[in-house]
Amino acid sequence: MKKSVRKTEAGPFIPLLLLVLLLTLAPRVWPQTPAAAKTPAGARVTETAVDASIPDDPPVDNMLAAYAPKVRELEVVIGKLTGELKKGGAGSGSLGNFVTDGMRAQANLKANKAVAVALMNGGGMRRNSIGEGELKARDIFELLPFENALITVDLTGEQLTRMLQMIVAGREAQSGARLVYKTNADKTSEMESARLRDSGSEKVIDPNATYTIVTIDYLYRVGGTKYGMLQQGKNMKELGITLRDALINYVKSETAAGRVIKPTLDGRFVFDKANSAGVEEARPQ
């Protein structure tokens, strides 16, 4: 597979941005060494208060100045969140729904065709919750700190069904399907049925049809027994945008349309308690 080079607006600066944040946002006053600290016999000790009386270092200031605009971009308000997004239960809860809904919406625009399902691994989401209030670019950077890019892949209905079974078993996040599942005596989750959701209707998956899905390049490269069906698909295409930037664009587009972001628990994961082996299932949050 050809190695790709992606250019993103802020991605290459992430590690340095975090350092700059600490240097620019933290106060420049530290407490002095406690007077009661013991000094070895014969040693000569002097103390200097590290405070505003110490002149700035021009080379450091010049370095910070170059990245200050990038730091300020993190504080830009991109939308409003009503309610709290939480990463709990099947599909990583309302936080997983938020991420995969954004992935699918942006992939529809980038690919210029209908994308049936979005797949995202719960481990790639690095915050457990986002509280109600203003949504800032910083929130998305903290949630999705990796340089993962969006890709689309064409799967047969049979491959898509296997992917959905993996999503249920691995408790991954998805958008675009309604999955009914049960829990077994060994506490594993097993999919019982799957239907695709589109504009309020549900459709059975045709094993011989072709469906386009969106995920991240990292999962495609991992492959293996868990994600191997992705590499078995055809027409893998990079969409030229990171997951993080896609989600920021999604929030901005929802805001421009007059819609606030809110927790969505829409029944995309349905727990079949009657057929489960007496194992209590945590409800998505």
C-alpha cells in the first residue's frame, strides 16, 4: 500500500502546542524554597525568587511568538453543547455517537456519495466526557489527539455484517446501523441482528450489495483478526482530512445551521435482555 503524506492545519504542532500551552497559560510565579529545608554542612546556598522581576528571555519569547497563534486557535469557541457527552456503555455512549455521526456527515461531503456506516474504536477517544457549555477546539484536540485520517472503503454486505459483529463484540462506536445484541454467560456481547438506518427508515443488509463505510486509517492498517475485513474491502480512499479536523468542521457546520450539539442515544444499540444470560448490561450514557 502506498505510503501517504497528510498535511493538516494544526496536527504537526500538537506536542509543541502542549508545551507552549504550559509556558504561556501557567503563571510565571513559583513558591520559594521553604526556609526550613535542611542544608548540608559547609554548603553555601542562595535563593532567587522566580517571579516577574526576572527579565524575559528573548530567544524563548521569539519561539513562543511563532506558535502563539496556534495556541489561541485552541481557545476558539466552535459550538455549544447542551447536556454532557459521556463515554459509557455499548458503542462508547453518547460520546461515541457524537464522533461517529460527525465522521459520517463529513465523509458524505468529502466522498460525494452516501456513506452507510462509520466505525471508530473507543480507545481512540481520549476523554471520558465533555461537559455542557461552550465547545472549544481544545475539547476536540483533547478528545482526539492522534493524527488519524478519515478513509472510505467499499465492503460487500457480508463483509459489512462481519464488521458490525466486531463492533458489538468489541463495544466500538458506530453510526448508521441499528444493532440488536445479547450478552453471553462469559460476559461477551453477540450481535443478533443488524439493519441500516437511512432517513428514518431501516433496511436489511444485502450480502451481495456494496456499501461504503468510513473509518480511520489506523484501524485499516491494524487489520488482523479484528479489523481484517477492512483490508478485504475495495477502493480504499483517503479523504484528505484528519478525524479531528473533520469533527471540528462538523461542529462548525451544525452551529452555522443553528443546531446545538447534544447527547444522542437513539437506539443504535439495542440490548436484548430476554435472550441474555442473566448478565446486567450497562446502559449507554
